[in-house]
Amino acid sequence: MSITFVGLGLGPKKHITEAALDSIRRADVVFLDTYTGMLPKETVDFLRKISRRLVLADRYTLEEGAEALLRDAVEKEVVVAVQGDPFVATTHISLALEACKRGIACKTVNGISSYSAAASLSGLQAYKFGRAVTLPSEDSVESVRSVYENILENMSRGLHTLVFLDTKGNGLRIPVALSRLRELEGSLKKGVVSDDRLVVALARLGYEDCVVKAGRVVELLAWDFPDPPHMLIFPGKLHFLEREALVRLLGVPREYVEAYEPINYGVDRVRRYIDACEGALSRSRGSSREAKVTEVLRVAESYLEDSKFFLKSGDIFNSLSAISYCEGLLDALRMLGYVEFDWKK
Amino acid sequence: MSITFVGLGLGPKKHITEAALDSIRRADVVFLDTYTGMLPKETVDFLRKISRRLVLADRYTLEEGAEALLRDAVEKEVVVAVQGDPFVATTHISLALEACKRGIACKTVNGISSYSAAASLSGLQAYKFGRAVTLPSEDSVESVRSVYENILENMSRGLHTLVFLDTKGNGLRIPVALSRLRELEGSLKKGVVSDDRLVVALARLGYEDCVVKAGRVVELLAWDFPDPPHMLIFPGKLHFLEREALVRLLGVPREYVEAYEPINYGVDRVRRYIDACEGALSRSRGSSREAKVTEVLRVAESYLEDSKFFLKSGDIFNSLSAISYCEGLLDALRMLGYVEFDWKK
């Protein structure tokens, strides 16, 4: 027959759509995913009441042990019910692929995803979010580093980053996530998760006790949030409407928002290179009368100007290329003894 | 009293949540946004039936003319009902900010957004989407260029791009959007929207006649899609599960998916620079016995190797910096007459 992947939305049953309820009521068996989300008992009880047969499906049932589910789906109408929207987690895609291979029809009924709801509730614009990322429950330096780098990369492009906090076990909490990231900040020192960094913290989206709180890292570390699910957003460059939203809707003191500066790692580095080349050039000018040397200095000067121009127009790639080339020209002159300077550190 | 911003989901009424229906039933006045979305007549009729008073709200009512709505909200329970999820469009944030300034309470009831549903239905992983972008109805070269550049930037980082097609008027259609982008391709020539580019096209998400079709640009240009709303996804780097999903769930011929290569503009350029420096170095080696010159060549060589190493490890920024510096060293030697070569074009 078929498998219908049904999104249950944000958790409480009031966020389930009529289309989802219909599919659940009609299904012969409902496999309720207890692995990729955290559903409240009230929702589980409600789904049990309205479905013919409800199976709590853990990771094994949905992955290695999916044979039983797939066998059911050959003859019956099966629903796999999932918190949020299906197919954000790869678990469900693998299952759909396997079903498809066996000629079982697959359908999807969408649900509200925290992926879009978090952006919407933060007051930040959905169009300005870069790649999202998950911080896993397991405390591994590698996973924390990849989250840190993802934030840095988005931030350097002026984009916001949505960080899902793992819902496994009792769910990862905001202060734990922030302190892990801050610990890494201690060694990477790029300023991404400094004490003063402005962050939006979201707890229990869609629940009555939902909290959306924006503030500096030090404040959020000490804040008393309700239970998970928790999420974080690291803002990139702020549009004036986003600044207003943070101040008026989320209550961030205006001076924090005004003082807020995203890290731009690329720009910061190119600026340092430009400064260094400017210093080296000013000490080199006029130090040789040889026409060839003057010509190299003239070319270096024009690449320095190009680099500044590209930087101003936001084209970091060409700016970096021009200033590094300029640095090479100057350094060759220095090594060959035509000019004398030390690179500014 | 209050304004509640209510998300209506994907269009048909079956995607409206119980929480949204509750708010609409309880409200004294419901302002139904007809500006940022396209709601089917059936949904409008249904909402009119269940609400005490329904006002069709165009752009003017929600923006310059919002005074009337805000005055209502001082004494009444007002709902602003919006297709998808509220606050993806800035129109609603401005309204919320103005309400907040006047001390009117603002609440949000989330709905299913095509922002998350499109990712989910494409079989591509939500975590691998970069910044989303909208192609406006108005035919302006600047807006098409910014969409093109957004896709190029995401693609160069291996990320997918969701392109919303404007819903104003009768809504922008997939073939129109693609032909505009392809026209720009003709002048920019970066290969982003070449005839063979694999694209996922989505029409009427959430409706019975929903179409999710993946194929090459030439095929989609000729495809007969149902009416808007329409969307596009330009894939970045494909994970093997994503390849399988495109083949098995969306029916893309396996050979297209296997042959699929995202453009990586940064990598392509750095590779060309590396080739050019390699050529220049091989022609320069041994052309002078002066120790200083040999030393500059040795440094150039080591930066060339660094650049290759950084490129391999995915660090384009350092790779570009190293190869441009190397180029500068070699070019200074050439200009000073120590070595002779032409830059490979």
C-alpha cells in the first residue's frame, strides 16, 4: 500500500494540521518517531487515542529494524509521524528510499518546522540566514569546532546562523551549548562566542512556556530557561528593522544592539594585509632610482588601490588576491635588496 | 487589546493548525493578508465563515494605511492572518513593531512555511541550504543578477539555494524565471544556469496538484507546470543520499545525477592561478645563478606548494592568498629582468 510521512509540527497537539490528523486517523498503523524529536506526553496520548494502532518507533525501528515497518507497508496504510517536518532528518529519507525501491508508494504531509519557526520568532529575516547546524549531545571537540566555524563563515558573510541543539536524552540546554562554544573560543580566539556576543536563545517553541530571549553570552549562561527543546541563533549583520525587532520585541537594551558588530574574518584579515602593504610601500618609495624598480613599486601601488576598492565594494575575493600579489611584489624587491622595510606585525 | 499574527500554512485549508483556527474564531476582526501570499478562494471562503469579521487586507491596509488596523487593535482582538508563516515578510515585522510602540500586545501563531516545506519535499538536506532569495516579478537586470550571484556563492560553498518566485499578480512562473536567469548566464558565463544545470522545480506546494520535478534547465523550460506559486532549488554539492533521492523520489535519470557538478567559482579561479604560477616557475628555474634570485624562486616555490595544500584541504582563502603572493614574487622577478616568461592565459 503506502507510507505517509506526516509532520506533527512544534510539539503540542494544537500545532498539528487537519491534513496530518486525517492521515493519522485513516492509517492502519502509525509509527510515531521518538528518536529525532521530543514529543510531550499529551500529544502522544492524543495520537494513541485517534489512531487505530500506534507504535512508538525508536531509532532501531526506523533504521536497522525498518524491515518490520516496510513489511507492514506492503499491505497496509502506514504513517510515520514525525515532530516538525519530515525529511529534515536523514533517517526518514533513508526509509523513503528503501520503500521506493520496493515499489511502496510514499507520500508527505508537511508540518511546521522549527527551522522556519525559529527564524520567524527571532524577528530576524529568514532571507538572511546562512547554513544551519546542529550541536550534538556528545561532547566532542570536533563537533563544537564545526559549529563554531559554520557560525564564523555565515557571520563573515553577514548571515545569521540557526543552531539546533540535539534533542537526544533530555535535550541539550542553552547554557551547556554556550559554555562548550565559549571554551573553544578560548583557544580559537576569533571573537565569535565572546562574552559580549549578542545571541538569540529559543526554548520550547510552540509551547505555552516558550521563551525567546536575546542577550549577551554571559547573560544567557546565567539565564533560567524552561526544559528543552532549545535552539540558538547567532546574528550576522543587522538590518535596521532587525535591530528594532531585537530592541522592541525581544527587549534587548538598545546600547547592546547599537554596539553589535558581527565578526568578519575575511575582511579583518584583508584589512591587516592592506595596512602592512601600505606601511611597506611608504618606506620603499623613492629608495631606488632604477626605472625597473620604480615600475615595480608603481604596479604595487596600483594593486594596493585595487584591493582597497574591491574591499569597499564587498568583493573580498578580489581584494585578497590583489593585496597578496602586491605583498609578493614588495617582498621580492626586499629580498633582492632594492628596498628595506620590516613587515608590520 | 492585541494583535495575533497567524500563519495559515501552505494554502489549502487542511494545512491550517488548530491553534491558528482557534485564534481566528476568537478574534473580533481578522485582517487577511492578500499581499504577500496567494490564497485559494476556498480557503478565503472558509475563513470568512468561521470569523466574526474578515477584512481582505492589501498592501496599503498593512503598510501606509495600517492606522485603521492599529486603532482596531487598541480595543479589540485583532488577527492578521498570513499565508505560510508570519514574519518571513518584513511587512508584518514593521506592523508588529508599530503595535509594540503603542503598547499593543503582539502574539504569533506559527504556520507551515514553504521555506522549510520546499527543502523537505526536494529530498535535499535542510542543513545544506545556504541563503534563500526571491526573484521579483518586475523584470530588472539588477534583481536577476543578485539572484544569480546568490546561487553562485552558495554553490561555490557546496550549498543548495532556495529561490522563491514572486507571488505578486498571477505569480512568476518557473520557465519565465529560468529564461531570465539563462539570459544573464549568456553575459556572465559562469555556468550557473547553463542548459544542462540540474534544478529542482516546485509548483503548488501543499495542493493536490503539487508538482516537484527535477531536471535540466532545458527540460524545465519546456515543462507544463500547474499555476503558481512556483519555486526553484539550485543544488550545491550532493550527498549520496541526496543523489539517491533525486533519482528514486524525483525520477531524475541516474546519469544526470552522476554527471552533476556544482560550480565552484573560487576553486576554479585558484586552480587557474596555480597552473599559471606552475608554468611560470618551471620556465624561471635555473635562469639565474644569483643567490638572491634563487632564494626568491625558492620562496615562490614553497608558496605554490602551500597554495596547493590549502586548496586540497578546502581552505580557499589561504590558498588564494598564497598563490597571489607567489604570483607577485614571480612577476617582480620578471619585471626586473631576472627571469623571462609569459603568463599563461
